[in-house]
Amino acid sequence: MSDLLLSIRTFVRLCERPSFSRVAQEMHASHTTIARRLDQVESHFGAILFHRTTRRLIPTPDADRLLPHARAMLDALEGAEEDFGPARDQPRGMVRIGVTTALGLHYVERLGELMRRHPALRIDLAMTDWQRDMVEDRLDLALRVGPIASDLLVAHPLGSLPRLLVAHPAYLARHGAPRSAEDLAAHQCIAYAYGDTPARWTIDGHERIVGGAFRSDGSEAVHRATLSGLGIALLPAIRVAGDIAAGRLTAVLPASHIAPLDIFAVHPAHKRLPPRARVLLDFLKAHFPGPAT
């Protein structure tokens, strides 16, 4: 039975990430071992679960039918182990969470307290400004900007994250400070954007397309470019509060209203949230940097 459960776990990972080599690397097994486990599942259920070519694994309709049953089986086993094993008294094991750069840096400075309280807990922080696929990247939790409209995710509100327009004092000395949002059209605005998508800033209820000579899809690059005096940027307040206090950056249009970002912690609806992830969720709520929602 234990061999079959391991093979079913392997089948689930192949569905989520259809590559023998990638799953073999993740599970610290050989390509041949992964293929043999898949053969065992196909033999047990009497079904062909993948079409295999030299370059691709393609799930069959039978794989799609089996996948929710396999996930439910593994979730039930994990729940039983937590209810009857050592984790019922002390959360233990790995929790993988996807966070943005700004919030990731905020939380990582406060993780020591949580780790000391739960020494058997392990945390894998996947920090990126891209929105990760929770299933493919095996995330237990992820932070998202709301509202969350997907039935596939359970959303827990964390709070609202204020944002500020900022620039380096030297930039403002060279170009002058804008007196209204309309003046931004004549300034170098450091766009935080993806691909060819125009950057849009909503200020005082009006959306404006902004741009300049530099743009990036990473908030860390936008932050550093602003510190280098390349232009005006719109960044989370937690990222720039220290820079403003130290005089490295200056708030631009401080009287203008910029809507905060509503942040949610989400997890897959199909998967039971284990106690170790619940502990981390409580930590995220308790240490959120902005106003509570």
C-alpha cells in the first residue's frame, strides 16, 4: 500500500508538472523510477493515464478523472497523519508560500519569532513579483491582490497596503516637483509593468497612462531606479517609508489620493489547509503591515 501511495503522489505531480525529468528531480528519484511508479498506477486502475512521446507527457481523459480522487486520497492521508501524529501538538513540516518582493522582505524580518515558537516548522519562501501557479509550484499559500474571483481558491483578507508616489531629491531638483497629477505627463515615470502593457496609475480617482525611459516588471528594480534618480515611481509605503525618513526619497503629490492594494492570502479550494499552513496564515494576518480589512 505504501508503494501505491507513493506512486499516486508521483502521478499527481506528473499531472501538475508533466515532465519525467522535472518530477524525478523534485522527488530525488531516477527517470526510470518515476516511469515505473506511473506504470503501477496505470496497472492498478486499468487505465492509460498519459500519452508519452519523446518530448512530452500528455494527460488523458482518464488522468483528468482520476486526479481529483488522487488528491483527495493524499489530503485525507495527510490529515490523518496530522490528527494522530506528532503534528497534532506541534505544527511541523514544510510550508511553501508565494509572496511579492515588498511583502516578502517585510515578513522575513519577523519570521524569527514564529520559527522559535514552532521549531519543527520549515518555511520555503517563493518570492517574486510574478503571480505563481499554486498547483504547478506546489504552494500551500500565496499572497494575491484582490478581489479574488476564482472558485478554485479560498481567500483570507489580510489588509490594505498603502502606496506612495516618490522620487529622489536630485531628480526633483533637476525637473521640478509636479503640482498636480496632470503634470506627471511631463515627467519620467518609472513604470512597473509587464511586457508591452502600459502602466496605469489611478490618482484622485482618475486613471492615467504613464511612462518614461525606464520600466521593469520587478519592484526591486523600480525601487533602485528611483533611488538612482531616474524618475517618479509608485511603490508600496512599506518599501519607501525608511527612504523618506532618511531623506533618500521624497513623497510626490502627498495630498493626492491613491487607492491602497487589498491583499489576500489564498490556498487551493480542493486542498485541506494543514495545521502547519494555518499557523503561517495566522502569522501573516497578525504581522500584516497595513490597515486591517
